[in-house]
Amino acid sequence: MYPLKFQPILKERLWGGTKLKDVLGKPIKNDITGESWELSTVKGDVSIIANGELSGTSLQDLINTNAEELLGRSVVERFGKDFPILIKFIDAKKDLSIQLHPNDELA
């Protein structure tokens, strides 16, 4: 399979800025874009392939048809066809709230 590129999923946030555009060249349309989701299978925000013969295909559809090739056998055995990772860039021109994360056992 060829190297896949994905369309960014841009999220407006009150604390967002313009660095995603100024530094990374993302196609933001306003001055409060705080996140650029690069790889996601979050329901309602699934990444779409932007290049090659698979252009326009969702990441979830590709996983459904090529799970082991994309994720590896051990990941598929553990998680099935769920992709448990969200990759994103954040531009926070203002302070962010405190985030709570699960303990080591749950993580």
C-alpha cells in the first residue's frame, strides 16, 4: 500500500489561533482554529484519504477491508477493527483547562 495522506479535520476552539495555518500550512478559515485532527476514526470525524487511488475513502472503510495490512495482526487481535488512536495538532493561544487522564491500569 502506498503512503496515505489524509484531509485534516479542523476544529474551532475559543482558545485557538493561526499557527496551524502559519506554521503547518493547514487550510484554516478563521483565527480560532485550535485543533487539526490528522488521523481519526472518532464517530462523526473519520479521516478521509486525500491522495492516490483511494482518495475519498474513509480510514474506517479502509480498516474494515484491510485491517491487518494497516494495523498489524496483534492490534487487530486486541482491538478488532477499532483504531484506538487520535493524532492531532493543537494551537492554544490561550491557556487550556486541566485535563484528567485515566490511571495506568485503565490506560
